[in-house]
Amino acid sequence: MKYGQSFPNHIAIIMDGNGRWAKNKNKPRTYGHIKGASVAIDTVLYAKKLGIKYLTLFAFSTENWNRPSEEVSFLFALLQEHLKKEAEKIKENGIRFKTIGNLATLPDSLVKLINSLSNMTEICNDMVFTLAVSYGGKQEIEEAAEKYKNSEPGIKFKDCIQSSFLPDPDLLIRTGGEKRISNFLLYSLAYTELYFLDKYWPDFSERDFKDAIKEYMARKRKFGNLI
Ligand code: FPP
């Protein structure tokens, strides 16, 4: 294979298809989320093993609040359970944990855990794992505009964006067969390479991850230029 690209520095993932995966197995949607959460953790550890420097996972969007409240509560409880269980492993692996999104809307116990894991891994510098929770790309830009309006002269608009600590993603992977961005990282995805996989998130494997990276590396990025 001819590689046109170096290894991706930042990979962002829309983990879609948990519900359909479960439905195909005649199981409740929660069954899909349980498997999806464990695949998410495996993916974080695998990304670290591969040498990815930034991994950003879309766990819960602003629009996901429109789901039935039982499913929303289930997702937060699941997230909490996994973050608690995997905290030590995340730290041991030199992974720094960060979040983007509106934490004020989340249950207190989850916010506490998020803050504690973020503090606990502050000195880790092998990989940054960012979880987007209660996150919306449009909302992020609107908040940045408000912040920019009230900022000191000399401040750049980009620096007012909540996710500005992240480099722009090189590669966006979306599972589940849909081909859309769904309000994820709207500002920074401008020149990101998109990779859509016709497979539900709970079936996402190390092989799939490697294949996505391989395809990315074979692509030619021009950033609007001629070569
Ligand atoms: C999309 O599937 C998935 C979600 C909205 C939730 C994603 C969350 C996780 C995988 C848990 C994250 C946990 C950790 C530990 C990071 P869907 O429900 O929209 O599936 P569907 O499109 O088939 O209905």
C-alpha cells in the first residue's frame, strides 16, 4: 500500500449503532449500550497501544437528551460504572482524561467522578482521551461567540472554543452505517478525513480500527491546496 499520509495524530469517533445491534439480537437497547461501553474502553486502550496521541469519543450529544429518560439515566450510570472501574487502568497507561460538553447538565455523582479522573490523570502524557458528553458542536460555537464577544483584545476566536486544547482531528470514524456528522466537533472537523463504517459500534474491532487508519494513511490531504 502506498502511504500518502503520516500516522493520524487525533482520531475522533462517533460510536453509533448500539440500539440496532441489540435489536438484531432481540435484546433491549441497554444490552447494546453495555457491549458498546466495553468496546469503547477497549478502543481507548488499543489507541494508546497503537501510539495515537489524541482520541475523542462521542458518548452523548445535546440531542440525545430527547431520548426516553430511562435510557438517558441508564447511559449515565453505565458511563459512571466504567469510568470508575477503569480509572486506574487509564492512569497506569499514561492516558490523560478530558471531557467536552456541558457538565452542568449531568448528574452530580458523574461530574464528581469526571473531575476526579481528570485531576488524577493530569500528569499523564502518552495520550489524551477526550469524552464528549452532553456535547453539541453548534452549542460549542455559540458559546465561543459569546465568550469572544466579551474577551480582551488579542484573544483568538479559536481559543474561545471549549475543545481548543485539542488539535483538529485528522480522522473521523463513524460506525453504524449513517453518513453524517451529527453535531460533533463542527468547527474543528473542517479538513478532517471522514471514514464511515457499515458496522454497528458493538462489533467494532481492533482490525476495523487498523483498517480505518490504513485507509487514512493512503489518502492524499490537500487542505485546499493544489498538491
Ligand atoms: C449510539 O448508539 C450510542 C450512543 C448514543 C451512546 C454511546 C455511548 C457508549 C458506547 C457508552 C460510552 C461509554 C464509555 C465507557 C466511553 P444508538 O443508541 O444511537 O444506536 P442506534 O442508532 O442503533 O439506535
